[in-house]
Amino acid sequence: SAAAMAGKERTSISSILTCPSGISTLKHMIAGQIYKDYKWKVTAENVAVTAGGKQALFESMFAILQEGDEVIIPTPGWVTYKYQIILNNAKPILAPLNKKFDLDIKEIQKVISKRTKAIILNSPNNPSGSFYSAASLIALKKIIKNKAIYLIVDDIYSKIIYDKTYRTPALFAPQKKYLILINSFSKSQALAGWRVGYVIANKEIIQAVTSYQSHTTGNVSLLSQIAAQEIIKKGDKTKKFIQILKKRRKIVAKLLQTIPRISYDLPKGAFYYFINVSRIETNTEKFCEHLLEAGLALVPGEAFGSPGFVRLSFSASTSKLIKGIKIFKKICKKY
Ligand SMILES: Cc1ncc(COP(=O)(O)O)c(C=O)c1O
């Protein structure tokens, strides 16, 4: 386990503060990993280790945003983006995805303005479990080619993929200086509580992130950084994890099929089913309250800008999934 791995390196853990942007060895290892995964030549100076993807996102937006700037979020999108943009005195601009939850370039074109500072791309996507097609990413690349618009690529689910046609949005950035890549050990390594992630960006952004971090949290816990190092050293174990998730995805599909009046696509990535329950209830906040009272926690679509949907995570154990979907079925029938 990560705890045991970190324990093995205990001798190298001192009690002093270390560099706010991360220990040097880890930053070098991450830079190497980025070249392997993205063929993007970066150095340790392009890396900041953060307390999860959340801090990486917040701090990189802090680095680039000025008051009144606009950031485009393809919607449905992860709930936190909107609030982080607001916390940075900027304006979240929602651009709906199409029916297949792919980028709708016309919708993005419609909302691009002089104030557009960044577009957040999260593919595979939380909550839809879908990913953006290469065709839509090529089209996006064309329309932002000559613009000073940052692409914030939240690749936290990029290793959790069930479909070979996947390409990370990071490969479609017109200019690397406008690419901000976010990742974390929370999802693919199931280490959410360890709070370790990172941002890859140009040196100026990394300097601003480092300065912010220096005056707020300081370095990420050394234990977590050493655990991250061990994970990179030992090689990615995501494949095993994906096999387990694939089984769960199948079991959930089988069970959901028996529930009338709902619709959904088979997730292509991440570990979420985004279920359309609008034929049962359009106020999904209310609907989820009923589910919660019955013992099942699903996230209402309202949280992602898509009322009429509920998000089901299949990262839970099979027995919990079976139990949970039984409750879901019962409430759907009763409604
Ligand atoms: C799309 C997305 N990005 C980022 C995060 C942040 O993860 P963490 O801060 O645990 O690394 C999450 C977690 O739910 C997420 O779903």
C-alpha cells in the first residue's frame, strides 16, 4: 500500500519545510512521466506539486486570471470549476456539450469573447463518463489557434479509459505556452485522501503557483510526495484498477437495464454513469433527497448544470453497487 511505501522511505523524511512547489526528485520524475505520456518536453521548472488536482486548478487559475476575465466551462462540468473561477474574481461561462456529451464547437464559438482567458477541458468527463472526440478537439484547436486563450486540461481521468479512440485534449493545444495540464494521484491511483497532484505549465505560471503555495499551505505533505514518487517508480498500476472498474461498469449496466423510464450511455471513461431520469422527475435535487433518505447517495445533475440527470459513481464495491441500485429501482418505481 501507499502507506507502507511511504514508511519504507521514512529515513528520508525530515521535519523541515521543503520547496513549496514540491521535492526536486518528484518534480523530475513527473517531468519524465509527462514526456512519456504526452511527448511534451518539460523540466522540473514546469512542474508544481500540489495538494490534489483541486489546488493545482485553483492556483493555476489564480496565476492567470484578472478581475472580470471569463473562463469557459463545457457543461455538464465538474461543480468545483465554477466556484474556483468565482473565488478568483472571474466569470464562469457555461457552454453546453452536445447530446453525446462531446464538445459543441458552435456553442463554444458563441461564448468566446475578448475577455475569454481560458477554457477548461475535462475528458473523460465528470459527470458524463464520456470523452471529447478527436474531431471536436481539432475543430477547437482551429478556432483558438491565434488567440491568447489558455487551455486548462484537467486530465485526472485520462488513464481510466474503456475505449481505444481516446485522445487527451492536451495533444490538441495550439501552443504549449498556453497549455496548463492538471493531474493528480487521487483517481487513477485511488489516493484521494493523500492530497497529491500537480500542474504542468510555463515557468511564469509555475512561479506564480509556487509563490501562492508558499504563502498559503507550503509544501504538500512529504509523506504523500514520497508515496507519489514510489508510485511513479513502480510503474502505473492503473490497468489492474481498470479491469475491476470494467466489471463494475458491466454489472451496473445490467442492473440499470431493468429500470424503466431512465436512459444513459455506457461510460467510455472515468467511473460515472450519468443517468437521464427526466421522465421520472426533472427536479433531480428533490429526487436525490428521496434517494438519500432511502440510503443511496447520487449527485443531482443540477450540481453540474444538467437538471434531469443523476450521477452514479461505480467506484464503490460490487456489493454496495448492487444494494444501491436496488434502492434506486425501488424509488424510480414508486415515483
Ligand atoms: C474532474 C475533476 N477534477 C479534479 C478533481 C480533484 O481531485 P483531487 O483534488 O482529489 O486531486 C476531481 C475530484 O473529484 C474531479 O472530478
